[in-house]
Amino acid sequence: MYLLPDAATLEAILAVADQGGMAAAARATGKTQQSISVRVAQAEKALGLRLFARSARGCSPTARGEEVLQILRRYQQASNTCASELARLLNPVLRIAASHTVAEYDLPRWVHGQVRVLQANSAQAQELLFSDAVDLAFVEGNTIRPGLEQQVITSDELCVVVPEDHPWGQSISPEEFAKVPMVMREQGSGTREVLEAAAEALQIGLATPAAEFASLASQARAVLAMGVPGVIPVRTLSPGLRRVQVQGLDLRRDIRAVWKGELRPEAAALLRTATEGSASHLD
């Protein structure tokens, strides 16, 4: 009898199949290319067959490999269903991961019943889903890992802020903005991802951050204390800070609900509440 691959190996195999190569699979899953390659090789050895044909252009399933991949996809779906059913049986509390903006400004309007909320950046929230540590996540970034379902709940906008006495005027050029070190959110946060994507769209490189923080409150305090710019959600603009327009910089973003497999009834209910509540809130 063959041993079925563990969850991490299964994720690696299916990511290679979906992305068409080891490097692309590594980027999609947030793992190293070496770890993806090792897991695929170990699975091939255990199964006694080659799952993928390798070439300079990437990886494509062999004939036998394609048959195995279809079975593994069904196995993954069944595993996710079992995990969801066990979670409902053993843990009636709905477990939610939420990015900091959502946790502080949105979730209090949405949640009902027993919930446990873990604040995490967008990348960490998705990792918590894959490890079955949470049932549902709310993220701010645009990068959603393969194997997760998603739904846009609402949208908001980031803005560039400075202390009220900062020498910048009400509007500056992208070049002036890019050359000044800023207080930023940490790598993996939706705020950081949206900012970097917007800068890339204008073909400008951002200066090395003056500081990085993992919370909105700490970031805002650092902008005031250090006297340097920062990027925060418009709705979190606080006294002592003023908004600066950067010409052509588009900092709009979507807030998404993300989950793995079949949603628990409690999670599905929260998803409906969030969607309906956000629509009425915008009205």
C-alpha cells in the first residue's frame, strides 16, 4: 500500500502542476524552490514513478503523472472536507484571521456569536488557513495563494501621510515621493504589497524604509515621532497627520475573504453578513 503524501508535499505537487514549474510554484506558495523540488522528488521516489517531465521551459505532468494528479486533487478535496467537519464537531468557536485594518475597523460590525480573532498580515493569514489554524481569513493584498477560495467584500484606499508641519505641499511628484525613506508596514502586509505594486506601475523604486512596523497604531505614531512620510488607510487618518497627494499613484485596494475547502455554516453566515454589511456601509 502506498503512503499518501502529507499536506505540505501535496501542496507542493499540485502547485507545480498548476504553475508549470518549480520556481513558479515556490513563488505561489511562499516556499523556497529547493523545498518544492525536494518534496516533489521524495513523492516521486515513494510512488515509484515520475510525476513531471522537467525541461528548460518548466515542468509538465507525465501521462502517468496526470492520472496520479487527478487522484491527489480528489484526496486534497476530501481531506479539506474532513478537516472542516472535524473543526465543526470539536471546536464550535469560529476561528478568524484578519489583517489589522479589518480587525480594528470592520470585524466589530460583522461578528456575532462565538469567535476567536487572530490579527495577522495578509501573508500570515493565508498561512494560517493552510495550517488549519483558522476557518476564514480577511486580507487586504492582491496576492492569493493557489488552493484558496476568495471573495471581494469591500474596498478602501490608502493614502500618503506626513506630520502637519512637514515641508511637502498638498501634492508632490512620484519621483520626489520615491526618494524619501518612509515608515512602512512589514513585508507580507497588504498595505505594503499595494504600495509596492502602485510604485511599480509608475516605474519608480521606493527608498529603503526608515522603519517597519506590524501595526497601524505603531506606524502612525512613528510618522509623527520621526517626522517622515508613511502610507496608511484613509479611514485611519488621525489628528496630527495630513494627507499628501502623489501624482498618478493609485492606492485603492480590495478587502477579500479567503478560505480553504468548504466553509463551515458559521463562516458562511459571517461571509454573508460582511458582504451585506459592507454594501450598506458604503451606501
